[in-house]
Amino acid sequence: MKIENLQDGAVQLLTETCQILNSENINYIIVGGWSPFLLNSSPINHPGTKDVDILFENGYKKDSLKEIILKFIENDYLLSAKHDFQLFKEIQVSDKTFIYNIDLLHPSETNIPEEIYIDHIDLQIPSTIYQSDTFKMKSIALPSSQTLFNNNLMIPYEINGVSVKLMNEIGTLLTKSQSLKIKKRFRDSLDIYLAITQTNQNTNLVVELEKLKQNDLEIFNVLYGIREFFDEESNQMYYNVKKYIHDLELNEFTSEINDFFKKIGLNELAR
């Protein structure tokens, strides 16, 4: 079937990527914007996402992703000369060819480690004629993400007949609780807002977050980053969300988020 828009091209990227992942004995979770796009897009629509972020459970181990990287290359995924944790895929949309990318990620705990990259395969291609370095495919750390595997913060999702291991709403809140403070990461605020206000009916956020608080207080307190950003006098979180939901009133936004904080006990750091 002919692809007519860029988001459908991204869906093809997702399904092709997951078909390859599912054919191998490898544990992964699709993170990033796919979770709110697929789980939390009603009644307010999510604007979509164009890349695929793959979190590999054992990706923090050197060389552990060698075979899956080779599998992607065998299936016509392209190497990135600039970003050695990315692969590209050509997809035809209408009468044009577009380049989409996948990111290879590995989990870390609450703090960003000193070395965020892990080498997985040396392709023996010199980086320059002036240095002895060769091009190595890597993965990059995603903070506060090991808990996605430890606490099974994923939901099986089927799209176009392909099974996708998808991060759930709690995963969205945890992995975006710090990045939403970064300038120009406007959509992280939207992703969090939609995960809270349009949570999938299969996820009881309050109940599941209470379990997380009991099982792993340190990880639960990562969520306090959302509280800190929300409390800024500039109301930047609101204005980030309003870039996408133009008729959203400040009072409505504030009430919804405050109600969520109250329900999960996030008015202060948990002890």
C-alpha cells in the first residue's frame, strides 16, 4: 500500500524495526514518543513521532548488540557517519524518498553516568586519515530506564499485525521527568500531560505509581522533576503544552496536574 504521509512512513519504520527485533532473542522496549502517540491520543490528538527509540535491556554490556546491529544492516538499514548510535532507513512517502532513523539505547539508573556510550561493533572503517580510530557502532544511555525492565513498565501493542513492546505511561513519566526541562524539548511536556490526562484504560496510574513508590522509592522520586518544572514561576510547562493544545486554559492545566500530584503524593519528595 502506498504511503501518503510522513507519520505513516514512521509507522512502517516502527513495524519493520519490531519485526526484526522480534525475530531475534533480544529483550527491548520501544520508548520515546510512540507511547503517548499510540496510547494517549484521544480525545486530544498527539502530533506523532518520526523516529524509533529502542531500549535494549542488556545494551549496557559491551558488544551485546553486535548481532542485532548486523541484522539491521542486512535489512538495508544505513549507517550514520555523524551519530554512531543511530541507523537510518529509506522509506518511500508519496513520490519522494525520506530518511528515518532509529536510536540504539541502553538503560542507566537515576543519574547520567560519566560515560554514556557503549561500544558494540567495530566496523574497521577509519574515522579520518589523521587518527587511528575506527568507526564503532554504539548505544547511548537513557537515564532512569532500567526500571522499565525491573518493574515491567511496558504494554504489548499490536500495529499492522506486528507486536510492539511499548513503554507504558509510567515509563513516559519517568524517562521524560528530567528531559522536559531542556529548552526546545517542548513535546516532552505534552507527552507527560497526555499520559496523565488521557491514560490508557488498561493502566491505573495511581495504583501502579503507589506500587512503584513502595518497591523503589528512589526511582519514584525521579518523578519529582515534573513537580519542579511545573512549579516554575514562568509556567513554562503550561506554555510548552499550549504550543500543541492552543485552547488549553492555564486554570484547567494547573488543576489537572495538581490533582494528579495530590493523588500520587508528589507534593514533596517521598520518604
